[in-house]
Amino acid sequence: MAQIKLTNVQKSYLDVEVLRNINLELDSGEFTVFVGPSGCGKSTLLRLIAGLESITSGTLEINGMVMNDVPPAQRGIAMVFQSYALYPHMTVAENMAFALKIAKKSSTEIDKAIRHAADILQLSHLLERLPKELSGGQRQRVAIGRAIVRNPSVFLFDEPLSNLDAALRVQTRLEIANLHDSLEASMIYVTHDQVEAMTLASKIVLLNAGEAVQKEGSIAQVGPPLELYHRPATRFVAGFIGSPKMNFIPGHLESASANQATVRLCNGAVVHAAVDARRAKKGEKIELGIRPEHFSSQTLESDALPGKVSYVERLGEVSYTYLSVEGHQDLVTVRNDGDTPHLANDQVNLHVPAKNSHLFDSEGKAFPRILGTGTAG
Ligand SMILES: Nc1ncnc2c1ncn2[C@@H]1O[C@H](COP(=O)(O)OP(=O)(O)O)[C@@H](O)[C@H]1O
Ligand SMILES: [Mg+2]
């Protein structure tokens, strides 16, 4: 039985629909990440589960019980906010004790819970400090500690790292991953950052934005991180997961068999993709998708995409070459070795390996990929 189950959940504010057609099952112990562009409804979805917002229609079940009208404190969940929301006049220990005092726990019990959380979060030496005497990272740990002492069955995090600098973000990300392992609790984590989603999640729920919500509902795709990377269901998912983002090059379908499609791109180049595109008609408009890291440096006559180097970014370990391709207005991004010899204005011929290519129909739906053995996903 799923620990958390949402059935046909919909949320509107007055006449504005924010979430549509949410059907989702989350299992006990999972690390679920809700990810998507800003404004797509991630926080709203989390707040519906927490009970901080009401559900307009549909059902929320936690551990088999319908929770639509159950108050937040009785749902067995604890939430950690981006803004920390610590009480400024209370010490670290008092901040962590607060919810337990309200719940009328004994002082021995409260003391034990605080020591346990402080120990896990390395806060033991800071228990008597006020929030203003702590760094941003330490405040965030107190906010997490306040959730841990309540021993919830589900932790909810809303962009907990966004107020931290880059180095601290990476460190705290690892701490949250460790916390999940050591507490063996279920966690639901909201972020707009696909790197956080890829590194933390056992299951990603990618939310749609804009017109797609009307057509497909709010959920674009649900699955393990590498499933979304290797088998994105739509162009939107393909473009959201992976950095730098996938290139999309328009063209027409020349022919399709069960395991390969032949495509004529906008600049006349003919390439192949290991997909089953038989549901499309010959001559239909399609888009080829290829990630920057998936071009091959081999120069081959077949499946080559000619382009002109616009500029090269050298990051040391890697270089990103940006190419202009005839008939296509976006530059094509290619990931190369750090010492790539490419220079601006060079003519190059990129090899587009069929096994690495994705293909999307004019509606943005992916054709099924034929992945050989050895390719994850
Ligand atoms: N209390 C509210 N009243 C009206 N609209 C809201 C309210 N809260 C959020 N929204 C709208 O709902 C949409 C989703 O918001 P939110 O869940 O905060 O997005 P995200 O967390 O993905 O950035 C946004 O368009 C936002 O303006
Ligand atoms: Mg938000």
C-alpha cells in the first residue's frame, strides 16, 4: 500500500486552476522530489499534503486514511521551509522543543528528542544560542532539527537550500541525503533545481507548466532520475532534465522501422535515431533531440551534422562549443574535452550517434527509444 496517495487532486484559487489531475502514489521510505519551473505549483502540492492548503477536489490518503479534512498536526508529517521560520527570541533548544511542549510531552522526553536531533545534526554545542548567533547553514539545520524531534512519518522540505551559498548547498544536500538514510523516513522535497532533483531523488515528480497543464494535467512524468534522463516522455521533460539542456533540431521524418528512424534535418543533413517512429507518417514534422554530452567526436561521413562554431566556453575540465546550424535559429551546444581545438568560425561536422538520439513528434511526445543492453534506463 502506498504511504501517500493522491487521486484526481485538483487545486484552484478562486477561478484560477493551479494544479490539475494529480494522480500519485508514494511509498514508505522513498525520497520523492517535486521539481519544475518556478510557479508550476510545487509548493502548493506540498502544502496540500501538509494540510496548509485545502484540496479543491480529489482525495489525499496517508497510510490508507483520507486526510482531506484532517488538521496538519494530526497528519504525522513535519515541514521544513526555505525561510527557516525559527522563533528569533528562542534558543536553538527552545526552538526544537516548541512543538513538543505544545503536544504536552514530558520534559525527559523532550530532552531526549532534542539531544538525539542535535547529535544527528551536529548542533549539540549550539543549543543555547539564539538564531541570530548562527550562520545560514546552522539555522537551516535547526529548522530540520525541529522536524526531526517530532519523529514524523513523512518529512516535507520546500526549497530548503535556496538561501545558502553554492558550497554550503552542496554540503547540506549531502547531509540531507545522509539524514534520509539514517532516519529511514519518507521525504518529499521541493526544488526548481534539476541537479538537486537528480542527486537526491529515488523518485522524481516533474510538474508541467503553461499550456501542457491543460492538455496533460500537472504531472509531466514520474520516475527514477535516470529513467527521466534516458526516457523522457516529452520534449518538456527532455529539456528540463540535464544540464546544459538537450538540443532540439527540427526536421522531417524520411522513414521509420521498428528500431530506427531516418530524419532529414532543417539544414539537409540526414541522420538516424534508434527509436520506433512507426506511428508517424513519412514527411511529418519532428524534432531530433540530442544532449550536449552525446555528440561523438569521431568524424564520420554518415549521420553528420555540419555547423559553424559561434563561440567556445572553456571551463578547464570541459569546453562547450556553440554551433550555428543552417535553418535553425538556436545555437547547438556540444560538450567537448577541455582542450578542444575548436575555434570561432571553424566549420565542423558533428557525428550524431543514432543510439543517443531522441525524437519528438509535433506535439512534443517522444517516440519510444530502442536502448541496447548496457544503457541504463
Ligand atoms: N494563496 C494563493 N492565492 C492565489 N494564487 C496562489 C496562491 N498561492 C500560490 N498561487 C499561485 O499558484 C501558482 C503556483 O504557485 P507555487 O505552488 O508557489 O509554485 P512553485 O512553488 O512551483 O514556484 C502560482 O501561479 C501562484 O501565483
Ligand atoms: Mg515554491
